[in-house]
Amino acid sequence: MNGFQVVWENRDVFLWGAGNTVSLVLGCLLLSLPLGVLAAVVLTEAAAPLRRLLAELVDLLRCVPFLLLAYVVYYGLPELGLRLDSWWAGLVSLTVYTTAYLAEIFRSAFRAVAKDNIEAAQAFGLSRSLLYRRIILPQVAITAAPMIGNQIITTIRDSALLMIITVQELTFAANFVSANHFTPFAPFAAAVGLYLLLSFLVEAGVRRMERVRMVRYG
Amino acid sequence: MAETVPAIAVRGVCKDFGGFEVLRDIDLDIAPGTTTCILGPSGSGKSTLLRCLNWLDAPSAGSIRIDGEPIGRIGTDKAARPMDRRALAAARTRIGMVFQHFALWPHLTVLGNVTEAPVHVLGRPRREAEAEGRSILARVGLAEKADMYPHTLSGGQKQRVAISRALAMRPRVILFDEPTSALDPEMVGEVLGVIRELAREGLTMVIVTHEMSFARDVADTIVFMEGGCIREVATPHDFFTAPRTDRAKGFILRGSSTPEPPLKKA
Amino acid sequence: MTWPAIRTILDGAVVTAALAAVSILLSLPLGLLIALLRWRRVPVVAGLLATVVSVVRATPFVTLVLFVYFILPSAGLELDPVPAAILALTLNTAAFSSEIWRSALQSFPRDQREAALAFGLSEAGTFTRIVFPQIWRANLGPLVSEVTILLKCTPAVAVIGVVEITRAASRVGAETYEPLPPFLVATLIYTALIAAIVRGQRVLERRIARRFGAVSP
């Protein structure tokens, strides 16, 4: 088919786009996973006024449409004196957004840890730091895996919006090839195929965690 | 006469939950090397008292000393200030606890559960803790389960692991919060057997239980509670053959065979 | 920011909200239909729908919008940006909501349905009088979440030229050479809208819980 030939000839554009999508998502996760855990700990353990403030902030962030947030970051960074590539604007906006959602996921996962587990840890003299590191987080990593997996897929989908602020990720690549060669079907189908692949990889990872969960918790 | 420091000394402990008085002015001494069983009807405050001993629940008033060292609060009532978190954690390492629903950490193996606190709180070398852990598990008959996860075990086995976990800390005293109440009847015996063995070895233990015949058999002291107060403190023989209060008499008559439903925390 | 500029953005917000509202009205019932067809395992159709749902759920919305807009002419359907946007929004939300409906149908207690059939209710009657009234209430939370997600997705239709809030903000920014303020205003307006809906959902859930008790089956 003509269209797919075009895709093949422009495969480096697609690979470059896909590479940016992957690097953005991975970069985002590298930052937002620890930040999300930290935020969840603050939401659980801090003094009431700080907790309420952070909770309101997280709630508010989850109401912001990602595209508008990306625009604000894109136009806002130069105002702060940072003349960065649009990729960085993409990373910052993706990270802020994903952290808010992960904070909520981790917070409810912390609450789901059995209370007597925590009491036993306290009775045995574990400090709060040990309690989180050795008892709560290991359990949460396994039990919250499906929800984190869903969030990763959402982040992959959100990354496509960054094309609108000229980040050259996968959808941008498909749109570019389609516009220049007037064969719309193949490029977008190829992009959809690659997104499906990424999604499949994430779900495979979640299934592995599910198997670990079966072994440990039955 | 030489005075031995009580393993646990409770003075004037009161506890109220939102206006409802659960413990009223409790005074109690637990002598080292003895087994004390706390008996009483539901709502008598016995579990709350036990949980106050390691400050899982903080008394509203009063003091508690473990081997002469205060826990939870330093100073007398007027000038008392709460212990800081680190000191409290350190104090708790000297008190072992076994929970009604086992409270094992599900993401760790049996051996992992037993060695977790010795390694990460007491700082013992892992190899030494594991060797000791395995030998304790062998003593309670669970050597071959050391590398399995808790969910594969029966209730009686889980509770024996919980006991091993407490023993691994080499505590001064072990608290048991209704250790057999959550077990199917056929598994009660294996857990009581382990506790009996520990009593024989001279471990200081405080056990809240419904198993009256077990208490009669194993305890050095019976503490009978009712309505938030200690009503009687006596040897098993004295308590069961000649209870002094009417409430105790009624309680003994009602017998221990009816399993009580798990108490809802106020 | 001048008042006309704010007006432009507000008009854009209204367009976005209107697009979303139409899509919600279309996509929730469509999602239910898809879920029912899959649940009853209608041959061929169920499998096809399962594949389409999987693909749509894995595809970013903006990619879907572009796909729909550029592919349809080849299938003979020339659509203006606005109908194309509504189509894409509807397909997207129908796919996601069908999963919510599907899991609600699958986890619905079997014995209630059997009781209804034993008392002579038809399959259709069982659904409309027994199943549906319970599942929509029990799944209000997830469904409203889907609605808010749809609202958050909608600005992406700017990419095919629909003049809604994003385009409005861009236009103002291009005219004044100061792009940040209009986008900040747009973000504030839109976030306030979504936050209001989320608060409304919580109030509604509490009211339902009070009338029917905790509704999760």
C-alpha cells in the first residue's frame, strides 16, 4: 500500500517521535513516582493544616485540563527566565500532573494497608521511617501496581497532547508525515499501533506484579 | 528483705475514649519470671490495659514502668511530658507482643517476619538473626515453614510465627492479646502448648485470654477485671476455688467455652 | 487582560463545555450498549467491540481526533471540525465508560437477577427495573470521573481547528503578544468548572448513600 510505504520511508521520523514519547514518559515517572510517594506521606502524616493545604492543591491539580497546563508551563517557563526546549516544558507539565494523580493513588494505598500490620510494627519498635520503608511501601508497590499501571497508560496518552506545544513526539510525527504526504490512514494507524505496543508493555508489567502478588499474598 | 523490681509496674492508670471511661485507676505489679493471665467479661477493659503496657494506647492518666524504666511518659502527672518517638520505640523493643489476629507482615516470609525487627531495629547482623530465627521456629515446630509466605499457613501456624517473632527480640516481657480467640478450636491447642512451654522456661508473660482452664493451668497470677477496674488478684487456685467477689463468681460460673466476638475498639 | 479578551475566552469555554455536554449525552448510553452487547456475548459483534474498545483506550485522544478527522473523508464522510470533534469525543468516552458498565454488569449479584426471572420478569424488565437502577447509582463515582476526564480531554479538539477555549486563548495571546495571561485565565475558568462538577458529584454521592445506604454490591 502506498501509505505504508510512506511510513516505512519515514520510519526515522516515527522512531524519533516514539523515542521522545518514551523518554518523556520515563522521565516523568522517574520524577513523579518518588514525588508522589512523598506527597502521599505528607498527606498521611503531616500536621492537619499542612495536610489540608496539600490535599486542596492535589485536588485542584486533578481538575486542570492537561493541555492548558502544558500551555501555561510552555509560556510560563520563559517568564521565569528559563529558555528551554519544548521537550522540557512537556516534562515539567507531565510530571506536575502525574504527581498529583500518583499522590492520590498512593494515599489510598497507604490507607489500605492492614491496621494491625502497622500496630505490630509500632509494637516492635520500628521507627516511622522504617515503618514506611519496610512495611508500607513494599506492600503498596505490589497492591497498587494495577492503579499505577493505569496511570502510566494515562501519562502515555497525555504525552500526545504535547504535540500541540510543538513537542516532536509520536503523534506529532504521524501528523507531520500525514500532512506532507497526503496519506492520512497509514501514518496514524502506525502511531496507534505503536501506542498499542506501549500500552501492551505496561499491562504486561502489571500482570507480572499480579503474579508476584499471588505468590506473596495468595 | 530484698525488693525485686517488678517487670511491669502500673500506677493509677486511667483511660477514657471520648468521655467513656474504659480503665479506672489501675494499679498492678507484674513480677519477673511469672505468667499473669488477665480474665474478665467483654468490655472489662482487659485488652485496653494490655495495649497501654506498651503504649499502643496511651493512658489518660497514670504511669507505667518496665523493669523500673518509665514508658510513654516521663515524670509525674503534673510535670509529665510524653516520651519522644525514638525513646518510645526503644522502650518497645524490650516488650514483645502477640496480637489476636496475628498481624504478620504479608509481604515478608516467615523468617523475614521473625528477623525484621532484630535486624532493622536492634541492628543485629542478618546472618546471626536468621540463625537465631530458624532455631526459634524449630522450637515452635515450624522449621520447615521458614521460607514460606504467611498466607500459606493455617491460623495456628501463623500465631506460632507471631510468637517466634516476639521471642526473637529477646524481650523482658511478652504481652499476649487474646492469642487464641481468632483460631478454629482444633488449632487452639498447638498455640497454648507453645505458651505453656514458655511459661515453664520462666518467661515473664501477660496474657489476656478467655481460656479459663488454660489460665488455671499455666498462670502464676490471675487478674480479674470488670467494668474497667481490677476486681481480684489471686493465685489460680484461690481464684477458681474461692473467688471473693460476686462478679468473679458469676464470671467463673458462666464458663470459658463460649467464644466472645472480637471486641470493637471504642 | 481586557474585558473583550476575557469574553473571547469565556465564549471559548462555553463552546468546549457544550461539545462535552453533547458527547456525554451520546457516549454514556452508547457505552452502556457496548457493555450490554459484550456481556451477552453477542457473536462476532462482542469480539469486534472488544477489539475496538481496547484500541481506543490505548490511543491518546488527540491522535484519535486527528485519525477521525483525516480518515473519514476516505470513507466518504466529509465532516466539519465540530461534528468530527463530537464523534471523536463520543467514541473515546463510550469506550472508557463501557468498561465501567461492563464491570458493573459482571459484578452484579446473580441471585438478584435469578429472583427477578423467577418472579416472571422478562430479561428486559429485569434490566430496566432491577439491574440498571442499582448500577448507575453504585457507579456514579467512576462515571462522573469519566465525565470530568472527557471535559479535560475536550480542549484537544483545537488541533483540528474547532474554535474553543484553547484556540480562543491562543488568539488573544497572538493579538497581545502576551500568551501567558490568557492561558492562565483559561486554565482558571476551566478548572473552576471541573472542580464545581467534582464537588457536585460528592454531594450527590452522599445524598444517594443516605437514601439507599452504601450502594456498592
